[in-house]
Amino acid sequence: MEVTPYEEPSVRVRSLASLGSAVEVDPNVPVMRYFRSGKEIMRMADVYYDERNYENAFILYSKYITIFVEKLPKHPQYKQATPEDLKDTKKKVKQAFPKAEDTKTKLKQIFEKDFKLWQEKEKQRLAKEECIRQKQERMNEEQRRKHEEDEVERRQLQEAKELSLMEEQQRIVEEQRQAFLEEQRRAQQREEAEQMALETSTAAAAAAAAVAAGAEDAGLPPPPSYDAVKAGGYSVYKPAEVDTTIPKSSLRPSPPTIDRSLKVDRSTKPMNLMSTVTASGSNRYGLRDLFIPRDTVEKFLVIARENTTLNLETCGILAGKLAQDAFTITHIVVPKQTSTSDSCTALNEGEIFDVMDSRDLLTLGWIHTHPTQTAFMSSIDLHTHCPYQIMMAEAIAIVCAPTHNQTGYFSLTQDHGLQFISNCKEVGFHPHPSQPPIYEEGQHAKISINSSIQIIDMR
């Protein structure tokens, strides 16, 4: 069973009790089979109890009580039960109740221990998770703080970049302004120089004219002309010829220019009856393993040889033990029987059960031969096997076909065949649909190389 220690112990016990009571009685199965299976249920429960597998033991004790106290009295053949079966069942019911209570007490103790252990582990787990959470929070806080610091640094760098860019632009503007002012200053100087030169030239001309007039009055010769001075070696200053008209536009300061190619980067941003709940097997249905000694078929064919030679079938009951949640076939009980070429019927079933009870054996299926046919399950075989599997989900049908050197290990399909055959009311040989499959190879059956079969021949 899947361990669920996180549940309250009382809840786990109730869950097991529910599994024990979840059993139905099939009215198509002879009531004698239930009395027979009841003994095996108690035998299996005792095995589980001795192995301290209290969960499966409690389920089987609960199943026994449910079947024989609540369900089986409603079976249509219940009134046909023998006084011996009724007496034995009454005795076992009285035993089942205290055993179930004792097992329940042990389970509660185990579950309480499991629950406390789970609580402690859960406390440790939660503490560990809290420690991890706090550590993660610190890491997250550290990452957040670092992210904020990185963001502040990034903004500062961006602002510094923008400020540097702005200062550079202002420097350029200032240089342009200074250049403009310097140009204005120089222009003004040139204007003043030209004005002074003009004034000097005018004054000189006036003086020369005055001198010339005075000289004429005094009988002096006139002053030499420019050409005469040039020819005669005289050195006289001649002002440079300049355009003294200054355009009005040059006197108006031009607006400062800004290099528009310099742009601020603003794009960067911070980023069935005797079954238990144990599914120990690895097979399709989670059935318990069923171990078959490897000499089982060989020894059975030896005792069936005479019938095989006469083209008669031979059958036997597969019986064995339960240990460590697995079954092992230990005996083939060969009962008194009647046989034909395609059927065989066991006689005196009571004697068979007495032999098995004396050895504390469980019914684990049956084995029979097909003297001339292949290994398959006929319609009669399917109906013969159905009660075995209703009582024990792991029950197997071994079919030996010596003429064809074939052996089949069959079981009804759990999801279809078992219910289909249980509901089929046909008798004798009759057809069944092939799909979905009614039977299949029993995947839970395994050949054991470490055990040997024993034959109990009652014929």
C-alpha cells in the first residue's frame, strides 16, 4: 500500500477498513467456494500478521467479516450450506473480530509513530524551506539593491555624459560668440584707423593748400607735385586706398551657431476477494508475483502420461504458500476425476480441500492437459477457471499440450474477461468473441529455478 503518513492515523485506519469492506459476492459462484475461500482468507491474513504486514492482514480480516457477516447470507445458495461449514465459519468470525481489533491497534501505533516522524520531518523540511526562502529573499534584496545602485550609477553616467555634451555645446557657442566679438572689435579698429587717416589726409591737403597760397603771395614756387616728388626722390607719405564704407549688415552681430550633429543619447534605460491493496508486482495489473517451480509441467506430464496415451485429459489443483507478499506453488493435488478427450471433472472436492487444509495450502489455480490439441483456453476451460480467479486474482491456469510441445500460463483479463465469463450463462462448448481479449498470458507468473513441485495423487 502507498504510504501516506501525512494523514491522521485514524484516517488511514478508516481507509484500510473501507478497502476491507469493498467486496462483493457473485451469485454465480457456488456458495461452497466462498466457504472454501474463507478459510484461505484467514490463512493468508494470519501469514501477513506473522510477517508484521499489518495493513494487508487488517484488510483480509475485514474482508472475511464483511463476506460472512454481511454479504454471503444473501447468496441464493446460502441455505444449502452444510452445518459443518456454517459452524466452522461462525467460529472463524469470532476469531476474526478480535484479530482485526488487535491488528487495528497495532496499525494505530505504527501510524501514530509514522505521523510523528512525518511531522518532525515536515517541521525540518519547513524550517529548511524557510531558511532557503530567507536566503533567497536576502539574495533578491541584494540583487535589487545592486540593481538600484547600478541604475543610480547608470543615471549618473548618463547625466554626466549629457552635462559634458551640454558644456561642450556651450563652449562652442561661447567660442563662436568671442570670435564674433573679436571680429567686431577688429572691424571697429579698422574703421577708426581709416577715419584717422582720412582726417590726416584732409588736414595735410588743407595745409598744403594754405602753404601754396602763401607762397604764391610771397613769390615762392609752388610745392612739388607727386610725380615731381617721385621723380626727384622726395619721400612723401601716401595713405592706403581703402573702402571706408562699412555695410550695415556687418555691424549687426550674427546669432551663435550650434552644431546640430551633436545629439544627446537618451535611448539607454535600466533594463477481488483475497486481494489486498499492495501492488508489489511490476506486471500490468499490479498483481502479486506467483512463482512456479520449473519442474511443475515435467512432473505433471509424467503422471498424466497414461491418460495422454489414451487421449484423455488430466487435471490437478495448484496449491501453495504466501510469503513476503508473493505466492509460491508448492503442490499439485491430483483429485479423483472423470475425463474425456476435451474435458475433465474433479470429484469429491471436499476431500481435496481436506488434504490442502491439513497442509495449510492455498488454492492458486489449476493445471490440465490437452492430449492432442494446442495450448489454449476452451470455453469450458474459461468457465472452469473463472471461480478460481474471482476468489484469487493471481490464480493461474496452466495448459499442457505434450503433442505440440506447448505450455500456456493463462489468466482471464482483469479489465474484461473476468466479468464477461462471470456473466456468461452458456454451458458446454460455445463460442466467445475474440475481441477484446478474454484471456492472456499471466505476466505475474514466474518460473522459479530454486524450488521443486510436490505431487499429491488422490486417484
